[in-house]
Amino acid sequence: MGIQLYSHLKHVKIPGNAWLSSRQTYVYRDKTLDNLPLFRWPDGRLCHLANQWIMNVSSATKARDTARVYASQITHMIRYCFFKKIEIFELNDNHFYEFTQYLKNNIIKNAAIGGELVGRNHVRAVQLRCLYFLVWISKQFGQFFDHCLIGTEDQSPSIVITWRINRYSGRLDIFHPDLVVSEPYKDDKAVITEAVIRDIQNTIYNMSLQRQRFLNMSCSSKNHSEVGQSAAVYLYERRMFTIRMMKLTGLRPEELVDIPLDLNDDVISSLKISIPTKKQGVPAPIRKFNITLRAALDFNRYLKARKDYIQVLALDGEVVRGENSILLTDRGKSLAKESLTREFARICEQAKFNDMRTCLSMFRHRFITREIHTLLLLRFERDSSLKISWTEGLRDDICFIVKQKTGHRNIESLYEYFHSEYDLLTGKSDRVSSMNQRDRLDAAQEALVDLKFKSHSIVSSTIEQDIQKLELEVESLYKKIYGVDE
């Protein structure tokens, strides 16, 4: 695929509007773009048409990922034009056909299966974005071309498209004969299992312990040793906090990194966590998530660990640049969502999950499934006839309650979860298991990992022996509840 062809800039000031306030004085107003990718050709030259387009996209949205996703899709066309030695406005239908074949032959980078090609849905998304990009170019700069770049057949364009009414939204969608057919639906909403979460938590513990041992062996300066040890402790707390929050709330990763500190400074009293709801406007509306006292204490414990680490960095002369961010890097900067997901991928790699899919979104699927599971059981207790046949009222009521917790825009997005869980509950008696027992065991496992990590700063053989006994008991309970093979 080659090098990345755009640089992602933040908080960029560009010229905005200007108007005449008097006969000789102009007033102008700059515009600040929070997220602006800038394109270049593979040889380093600026790609002006793409930059004009992405500036227009960035100006129209404050969503963090929209411009970046669009930029990653358009780079395919920029790279294709460069190697074919053609300008973007010289593209025609034959080029678009060759471009489609080029996309189909792309190999997924870092795929679990070597040589795996990108899926049809991804190819189609790139094709559509490039077509809309060309339509924008034609509208903005068409008068400078000696031919019509893209349009309907009556315009005699180089690239012939048609517009079709979307039967779901009523909007006009672009169509080209070379657009690949979407892949059939497949259930990709797998949940992360308790056994996998347990292995992830143990891996976090082992990684933190290895880092502490390495620091003890390598640090020559006492001051640097203390900072390094503090960083190891904070990273452990941050990673465990991430897993804990994903399990507890099922929030999106971008919501986790943007949790407002000022609205969560007293969760022990309120027993609520304020979470920004992404994909529902800018600024993101806040949803209140009810929690238990135990969860509030865990939340507050992380905030204390974060505060302590900032103080250590400040004493060491480090400039802390992420004071308003809930998640920090080991140098006190704001942790980006992309860094969070990459870190989770590295943890899963360390846990030897190379042959299975593991990602943070699976925590969200787990949360939704468990919420619907619990609500269905409550409804079944009130009206056992619902086990025989579900109703639209039951489905919509349950999905609406879950939507308030997850921040989904529409309840229809949760229908798939509802039907899957309903079928499992009414078709298999063993699905109605003691969720409370599993939750208590899961909490005990997490507490045990914390005890193990904290115990390394205490010299006591009895504590080590007691923890080993607890580990054996927890292992035995896991086998009884989940089975040996889980």
C-alpha cells in the first residue's frame, strides 16, 4: 500500500469570511478546523484538489473521525492516479474499472490470515467516497475543464453515473456499473467472554510486573527510578480502568477518552458517571449512567492514581499536557482513541489471542447482550406467556431502555441483539444461568489481580501464600461455572 499520503493536523486556523465594514475598512474572521488532513502525492507534492475538498469536509463537521476516514479512503485514488501518471480530472470509466480491480487486489495490512484481501464492503465504501469526491470537483471546478468529468449520460461525461432513490432514507444515492456488490449480512456482533477478559486482566498484570522488574534492573538514577515505577503503576491502573469501564458501561472507545473530568469529580455521592454520547451531535450530549457504590469506589480509585501520577511528573519537571483528559500517556499527554485501541491490540497479542477476534467493540456487544438478557428475564417473570411469542411492544420497550444506557440513536440498531437473545433464552434452558454468580466471580478475579499487583510492594511470605490459595479457589470456581474448556 505504501506510505500514508496525508498528515492529520489539529486546531488549524484558516482564512474565513471577510466583509466591508466601511468605505475603506474590511473585517475578516478566521475559521479554526479541529481536524484537518492534508494530502500530498507519493512524491511529496501537495495534492491541491484533494486538500480543497477535505477542507470543505472538515469545515462542515466537528466529528473527530469523519475527515480522517474520508482521507484514508481518498488516498487510494491519489495513489492510483500517481502510478498511472494521470491527473484526477483526466479519469474516465476505463480508469474507474482499473481502479476497482486495484482495490480488489489490496491485501489487509496486519491481517490475522496472511494474504487476506480487503472485503467487498470496504472496496465499495472507497469507490463511493471517490465518486462523491469527483462529483464535488466537477461542481466546484468544472468550468475550468474542457469536458464534463462525471455526471449522467445526457451530460456526455468521462465517468457516467446515475442517481437512484434510496428506499430507506428517500435520498438520492450515486450509482456506477463498476460498484462492487455488498457482502451479504453476517453476524459480527460477537461478545467478549469472561474467560478472555480474565486472560486480558492477567496479561495487564504480567506486563506491568515485567516493566517494574526491568526498571529495577536498569535505572541508575534514584529519581528516574521513582518516576519509572510511578509510570508502571499508573499504566496498570489505566489499563485495568479501561477494561472495567468497558465492562461496566459498554461505552464506545471515543466516549471513554472524552469522559469529562469536571462532571465526574464526585461519583461516590452521585453514583452516576457522566458519559459523552458520540454520533449524536456536537458537542456530544451527556448521558448519566447509574453505578453501584463498588463501581464508584473503583472509578474514584483510578482518578486518585491519575492525580498522584500527575504530581510525580510535575515534581520531575515534566510538563503535563493532558490535565483535562481522563486517560494519560506515560508522559502525561492526552491518550488518543487510536492509541487506546492499538494498546488493547498489543495486550491481546501478548495474551496469545492471535487466532481469535478481539477488539474493544466486543465489550459493547457483551454489555448490550447482558442488559437485554436481564430485562427479558424480568419480563418473563411478570408474564410467562412472553416466552412463547415476543411482541413488538416488548421488543421496543426493552430496546428503548438499553438505548438510554448505550447512547444509540435509534432503537432499531438494537433489534438484532434482542432477537438473538430472545431465541437463546427461549430455546435453551441453560442460557438462563445465574448471571449474578458470574458477576461476583468476575469481580473477585479482578480484585485478585489488583491484590497481586499491590502485594509486590510488600515483603511478606504469608501474603503471597494467601494469594496463591485464592488463585486456586478462583480457578476451581471458573471450571465449575464456565466449564474446563472455556
